[in-house]
Amino acid sequence: MEKIYSVELCKKMVDAAEKALLKAMEAQSYSIGGRSLSRASVESCQKTYDLWMSRLAAAKGVRKGKSKIFTAVPV
């Protein structure tokens, strides 16, 4: 069973992951005057964002994924 994190922590982590994803999407790496900067990959940031979005949904009690339908069959 997945650990339930607090809603407040999940919201902070979602915000941080969203900011990192947006920065990575702007430019993953660039060089200016012989110095270079490399950011995390977009794929890595997207995975982190998705992870914290699912944890936020779990913390709020929202179910993610396929719905399960149970039916009773009379005998």
C-alpha cells in the first residue's frame, strides 16, 4: 500500500515539480561565454510531476485509474 502524504506537502511538491518541468521545457541546456548549464530532462521532470499529482490525489482521497464495477448475480 502506498504511503499517504499530507495534502499540503503534496501541493508544495507539485508546485516545485511544475516549475522544474517548465524550466526544463524552456531549455534543457545552454552555454554562455564558455560556461554551460544543464537542467534535468523533461522526461524526468514529467515523471516527478506525475508522481506527486498521483500522491496529491491519494491524499485528497480521489481515486486515480480505472473504476472497478462490482455486480451481484442472483442465485
